[in-house]
Amino acid sequence: MISEKKIILTAAVISLSLCLASCGRGSETEPEKTAEPSETEKTANALDPSLTENTIGAVITLTSGEEITLELYPDVAPKTVANFVKNIQENFYAGTIFHRAEEGFVIQGGGYDADYNLKSVSETVEGEFEENGIENDLSHTRGVISMARPLTSLNGASTQFFIVLEDSEYLDGQYAAFGRVTDGMDVVDEIGSAPLMKDPPSGLQNVPDELFEIESITITSGAEEHSEDEEEPSGSERPSATEETKEEVTL
């Protein structure tokens, strides 16, 4: 009789233990690892080839002689590309620097001179991205070039641009991607991994300790070449930029 009671009691204890264990696992579930997208899914999310049939070629040449070759897509972001080409043809980028480098994120340039002074600008361009009600199917993957803008203005992009170091699709819909690097990503990576200033100029962050100065950006195909006798607009023709017009891209 006693042995039967022991058997029944033991069985009850085991049953209760199993119930508590399963309840515990159910209420405190281990997070599941997000599966990587399949090759089929990646292909399905790729940019429509028709959007890259019409291209404009450009080359960023640094004063060191290193080059970054670009392919611009006017069918993806027509106003953004037209604005970038206009800046190139006005020789705006000569003497500007890559003033920001965040390893694993972006490098940014096109707004400050070699003395870390913000260059004045005039025209801005409509933000061609979903948050501004405009479709843009070019995702911010490694090597893509996009426009920086003031955080408070969807239509405030002017001259500053950034190049993506690692896939950052979370930027999609917030910034106007308009092309990609086709050659020279080793130069982009060099800038992106450069040691940073311990005491950067006021208002700037993540500034490379080494000066990466742009000697020129040149259109190589798909648009009219910059005329040698065309004069760059003088500073008096461009209103001074204010602190509020600083262009940024954030995580």
C-alpha cells in the first residue's frame, strides 16, 4: 500500500515538474535568429535593370591622385542627379574634403574646404525618397552614393553627399540615393577606416585625421563635359550657409 502511494506521489511530482518547465519556456521564449534572405529574395529586391540603362559616368579625383569612379542614375533620381552634375560643372567640389568618416557606415564630403570651413551654397534640391512622397528604388547598399541633407528639411540637400560602406537599407526612404561606386571602393574604405581627430573643428564629428581633399569631380560620359572657360560662380552669388543648413546623415 505504501509502495503504491510512493509511486503515485512520484508520478505527480514528475508531472508537475514537466508542467512548470514547459510553462517557463513558453513565457520566456528564446529570441530566434533572423534568417538571411535567400538568393531568390535578394534578386527580387534588386533594382530594376531599366533604371540603370541610362547612366552618367563621373570620377572623383583626390589630390593624392587616387580615384573613385561613379555611375549615376538619372532615371532613379533625376533632380538629384541633375543637381550633382550642375555642381560638378560649376567646379564646386574642387578643394572640398571628405570631412566625415564612420567605419562600417558612411564617408561624407562635398561641403567643407581644406580649412574645415563650410562652403556657401545656393540652390537646394527636392528630396527624391519615399518620406518625401517620391519613389526611389535604389537601396543604400555598399558603394551607393546618396545625398546628405539637414535633418529638419526633406528638401534641403544641396552639395554634400555620402558613400555607403556597408549595407544600410534602413536609410532607404529617408535619403536620395542616386548612383554607385563602380571602381575605387578601396579608396572609399581607406577613408572610412582612417584614424579620427581627437579634437575636431567645432560643429564636426568623426573627422579623419588625414586630409582627404577632392582635386576635382569630372563627368566622363552621359552628360556635357565641364567647359574649361566656364567660370565658377563667385561667393557673392551664393548666400552664406547657416548652422541650420548643415547636411547630415544619421544612423
